[in-house]
Amino acid sequence: MKNTQTKQTDLPHVVIVGGGFGGLYAAKSLKDAPVKVTLIDKRNFHLFQPLLYQVATGTLSPADIASPLRVILSKHKNTQVLLDKVVDIDPDAKKVYLEEREALNYDALVVATGVSHHYFGNDQWQNDAPGLKTVEDALEMRRRIFTAFEAAEKETNPEKRQALLTFIVVGGGPTGVELAGAIAEIAHQSVKDDFRDIDTTQAKIVLFEGMERILPPYPEECSVQAQKSLEKLGVEVQTKTLVTNIADHSVTYRQGETTETIKAHTILWAAGVRASFMGKVLAERTKAELDRVGRVVVESDLSIKDYPDVFVIGDLANFPHQGERPLPGVAPVAMKEGEYVANLIAKRVIGVKVKPFSYQDLGSMAVIGQNKAVVDLNFARFSGFIAWIIWVFAHIYYLIEFDNKLIVMIQWAWNYFTQGRGARLITINTSLQLEINPPQPGKESTPQSKQEPVSVSA
Amino acid sequence: MKNTQTKQTDLPHVVIVGGGFGGLYAAKSLKDAPVKVTLIDKRNFHLFQPLLYQVATGTLSPADIASPLRVILSKHKNTQVLLDKVVDIDPDAKKVYLEEREALNYDALVVATGVSHHYFGNDQWQNDAPGLKTVEDALEMRRRIFTAFEAAEKETNPEKRQALLTFIVVGGGPTGVELAGAIAEIAHQSVKDDFRDIDTTQAKIVLFEGMERILPPYPEECSVQAQKSLEKLGVEVQTKTLVTNIADHSVTYRQGETTETIKAHTILWAAGVRASFMGKVLAERTKAELDRVGRVVVESDLSIKDYPDVFVIGDLANFPHQGERPLPGVAPVAMKEGEYVANLIAKRVIGVKVKPFSYQDLGSMAVIGQNKAVVDLNFARFSGFIAWIIWVFAHIYYLIEFDNKLIVMIQWAWNYFTQGRGARLITINTSLQLEINPPQPGKESTPQSKQEPVSVSA
């Protein structure tokens, strides 16, 4: 097939790989720059990942937190969106190789492909304990959570029924805390009147965390508040607990010298991430240094050493030039990095230098249940309902930039007052497909079939 | 496994199979009747099928038009919802056999399992031309429609590009008209600024109808208005056209003596339906008469001849006692039949007879695009914007009974003013799974794996 990039212009060509927070904000910030921009993503939408757990737990629909990249960028006349997958790069020839088209030449390359789940060398746990990165992951979690109650209603053996009503979340970071809180609310509130043969308030929700407290990067005060709120919702919080095995609908864990096994139908993974495929490619082609989880260690301007035209931003980047630890893999960091790189590139075209990247941490937050949160704004800390209000406005502020997100706010208000969960459809097992990679007829094949098998299910 | 129906009561047991409009309204109407009700469905939600085309065309999310059956019926303390599939019945022993549990005994049985697509003996067309009955069907249609534009943006061969931008809808009933109108709006309005290498307003949308006008059961005036509105949106309407073959992304059709073939990447089937599996079961076990498409011919009280305790309602029923033709397979008929049968059963318990079923037709309606419709209210006919307003209120009236459907109204208003289509996510090929029927571990297997392979895809 011929290269479709036939619109010849003399403008520098910026190629951005990945339409998450980092890549999208880089593209948005280049709107009026004297460059031609190509944004490549294997999916046709940007996903507002901080709210993905609400899709997994039946509060929102996928479309509520996803916007087509083409729509967000339709007014950017210098920008083309390509639905494709980068398979390799040649940083010396300045070329990006794609799965479905001829290679693209770039003047600047921005890689923002993020991370996927990491099972610490136990990839066989994936089947039993899916993680939460994609829309399909979220629908699979939703399917498992709500199917568990249905199966429990059918089950007459008390032991099996208890396993069906046991939900384990591995990992006490924000995602784990948010998932555990939401599942507790489902079991103890949302579905409690819906079954006839089971009492869903008897469901057991356990949150495992290896460190000595949940939300380890947060101030201790937040961790304590979060644990209290979770316990009030009915979550059993087990800290200093290492999961040593997951198999056959059970979790084996060690606490000090004791090792125990608990039966659970639903096990959700929120414990670790690993850099995406592009990290390896960059390391091979540019000799860039990778950290322990495969993230690319970047220079103070987010470029790769010896390759000033190749930038890595967002969760895939390890930016070690500020504080003791690299910047965390959260949306605000990715957005600021995207904006910084866009500005650097636009300035470089006109021969102006910019200062090294620096990030002003605005704080962190996590939600616990439908109307509680913990928020650390550095200068002040909040918990409970006030924290939740802050959380809502912080999220609405970013969501509002996209097209139809007013709906989300109304949906939240509605759910808040009705205690409802409208999106609790059990649909078909969405993750299996990713494993199968069906042969596709001709080149009109779907981009989805090339999706990496990030989540596989029994 | 033991029968879970262990709550012994002396109340008559009404078993309802299917949670569509017929079955759900039967269950709802039995709320205060002195009976025990069991509603069996293989899915955990009721689907508001008249709006399914809006999911297929990216206006609504599945959860917007689906409500969990347990939620709708949670206040019905005499009612249990079972997620299961009926595999057989014994009308003499009054037993219903289930896939995952012991058989249930019934005092009255209401069968409301509806219809699925019918390819008039050409089941091999299914792959190329999926139909629209389930949530998965709708997501598959959505995936095909939006993937076609993406593939066209990549394609450089003009002939192949044109095939990718050709959309064919087979069948000019309400669903076909609604689909064709929506696709024309997508191509000519929603996505027209989103691509750089294709002009989506060049897309060709063709509607094929075998009869001499679209919407054949409607008054001729409505058909004429509908065709005009469709043509204004950019749909090519081809009546008196018989599709003779669908294969390899092309449709062969006959008009009079002429036979032609048109290449099209996206072909959607809205032409025929066939009774579901339960029709055959009933015919075998009760000797009930089936009509040409497998629907069960019922008595004037909707029961089966010689089996006064077995009722068939909704799309699966052929009720020939009123007018020249059997009642049409539409939601209002199913709802009225459900209410009638519920009342009959409740009255029979106390020894009171009821009159034969009769249906007062309130009219028919179909939507063309985002703000036009045709409405036939028997006493008056409307088309255009006024008809659309009538259509909106008629649908909101029924939707409002479910939980979170206020959202739908707001979403419509939003879409109407912004011309937006928020739900145009391309997600994984959802229909393949149905074909595969993966082996499921143990009995906690998902109910979805037993779904009939109603839609298969390449």
C-alpha cells in the first residue's frame, strides 16, 4: 500500500504515538504551531482512565469516559489522526514503522504509549485476576462482579456460595481503593434488595496491600482516613500482606510468618504496572536506559540521551530530575509533560530554547465509595464528603474539555440521589477475543484484532 | 445441583420465560396477584429494543437502553428472577426444564422469547450482513460502521475506498429506515470534519426494499414522506428490489429483469425475523400450530389450544383473531398481551373469567435521522419535526418507567443541539465470541456462553 501522507508541506512533521493524556495534550498544544502533526493510536478514542473503575463497577458506560480522538482534534487542521500501530522506529533515519502503512518520516517524535499490568513474573495470574487498563478490561471486571452475584443466587452449596460472594482486590493504591469501595457499595447497598435466595450484605470484600498502609505514596493521615472509610463500607483491609499465589479461584497470601489461602470467585488486580512495548523498542534503537519496570529514563527536557528529537512522556517516562523518586504515573503529570514537549518543539522551530521540565505537584486524591474521598493538596488535607466534592470538581474540570461529559455529571448526581447503578449489564466475555486474534479478511480488518492480549480470561 | 426453588408456598406458580416487553409486563402486572412468579431470562437485563439502532449508530450506550431485570422487579416480593435458559417443557406434567437447575413446576406458563433474524434460507449471509436484535449485535454494527471510515482513510485505491464508503441496509421496515437515516447523518454531518484524506460526504448509503414502497405496513402517505426525508439526508432508496446474494462484501440484487452487484464494506440486515427456539419446542410438545416464520398460533385468550395454562405472547405469538393479519411484532402489542395474560391468570385464581384478548392499535412510527419521523396515529398522520416530537414523547413515556432513563432524554437533547455522537467507540469484535462458545471452568461459568449464536462475524 502507498503512503497516504502525500500532502507535502515544508512544515516540520511531529509524530505522536499514543492518544492518552500525554499524547493528546501534546497534540492539543500544537494546534497553532507551525508544524504538521500526526497522532497515531490503535484505538479510535481517548480514554479518561481515572474514571475507568466506574465503568468496571457499573456506574458509567464506556462512552461516558471516552471521546473519539478525531472529534477532540477535528478543529486542528494541521493534525491527522491515524488508527494504526507502531511496530518499530529508526531514530537515525528518523522513521516510524507502522503495521498497516508505509513508514512515516518525522522531525520530532513523541512516544506516549503508557503502561500495562504487571504480575511480577506471574503472568499466569492474569486469567484469575484481571487488571484495569482498557475499556474491555473494565467490562470484563463488570461482568465478573455482577455474574458472581447471579451465580451465588443459583448456588446451594454454602461453601461455594461464600466463595462466589468473596471479592478480593490486590493492591492498595488509588485504583485498588476505589474498586474495593465500589464493590462494597454494590454488595451492601445497590443490589441488596434484588436477590431472593442470597443476602448480598454477607459478601466479603478484602483489599490486600503489601506495604504497611494503603495508599502508600500519600501522607499517613490520608491512609488512615481511607482505611477507616473503607472499613465502614464493609471492606476488610489487610496490609503488610504479600500475595504469593493466585490460582483456581483462590488467593494465597503471607502475613509475617503465616501463610493462608482464601477462596474467591472474583479477584481483581490493581498491584503493578509495566512499561508498554515501545519502551523496549526505544531501548533497543536508542540505547536508552530503562528502569526496573521498563520505563524509559529521560533527560531533563524529556528527550532521550543523544536523540534530542525523540521524547518520551506520560507513564512510559521515568523523569528522575526532580525529588527522590521519578514523577508518578498519573494523568496530571502526563498532561503537563505533553504541554511541555509541544511548547519545546514549537519554540525549537523558531530557534528558541526552553527551560528544563519541572512539575509542580498539585496533590493526589482517591475516592472511597459513592460520596467519600481522601485528598492531599500539599498545603491541606481533606477526607470524607468535602474531599469527595473536591474530587468531583477536579474531574469535571478536565472532563468538561471533551464533548458530551455534562452527561457524566448528571449521571453522578442521579446515582448519588438514587443510589443506583444503571450500567450493570452483563455482556459477553470481552477479553477472550484479545487472546484469540482471529484472522481478518483482507485489509479492511479491524484495528482491534491487533490489540495486544493485555487481558485474557478463562 | 439442587433446585433452589425451595421456598414452599401454596400459591399458584406462574413461570414467565423471557424478560422482553411481553414477559416483563406480565411480571409487572402480577405484582399484587396471589401468585408466586418466576421470570427466567438468559440475560440479566431488559432491553428497550426500539432504541437499539441508536446504540448501533453511536448515539446511545447499551446501558442507556437496558435495565437490570432484578432492579425493575426488586420491589415485587412475590417474584424471583432467574438467569437461566429453558431447554424444554413438559406441558402435561406442567414442568419447565432449565439448563443449570432442576426443573420447575408451574401452574401457568407464559412464553415470551421473541424472534431472531431470518435470512430466508441464506444463513451464510449472516457474516456479511449482521442483523440487530441484541446489545452485542448493536455494538458489532457500530464497530463496522465506524471502522469503515477508518479503513477508508487508510485506503489509497479509489475503488476499494468507495466500497469502504458504501453502506447498504437491506429491508425498508422501521429498523431499516432508522438505520439508513442515522448512517447518512453520520457520514454527511457527524464525522465530516474528522478525516483528512477522505470526504465522508461522498459516502453512499443505499436502502433496499422488496415491496413497492418502504414502510410497507404504514399508510402510503407515510411511506412517501419517509422516502423524501431519507433522500434529503442522502439515502438512495431502492424499492421493488430483491437481494439475491450477499457475499464477499458485495450485494447482488434484482430489479425487474435487471440483476446488478454493488460492492460495499458495510451491509446491515433489517429484512426478516424468525421465531425463537421456544416456538419449535412448543410445537413439538403441545402440537401447537406454527405459522410461516415459526410463530405460535394462539387462541383468543393467548393460550395454546388444549393447554389453557400455557400462554404465548409478544413477537413469538401469532394472534389471528383480529383483522386480516396477525398483530404485528411490536412492543405495544407485547406489553398489552403481557398485561392481559397477567390479569387472566390473577382472575382465574379467584374463579373469574375474562373476555378474549383484543388490541386497540395506537398507530405506528419510525424515525428518520435526528429530528424527523413519520407517525401514523390512525386518526391523524404526521411527518417531519412534529412527528419526531411525538415519537420522542411516546418513547420517553415508556422509558420513564425504568430507572435511569432521564439520562437518555438529556443525551438526546444534547445530541440534538450539538449534532454530536458521543458513543462512537470502536470496541472489540463482540460477536465472534458467540460463535466460539468457549469452554467455561466449572459451574461459575458465565451465562453469556450459552447465548445462541445469533450473530456471527468474520
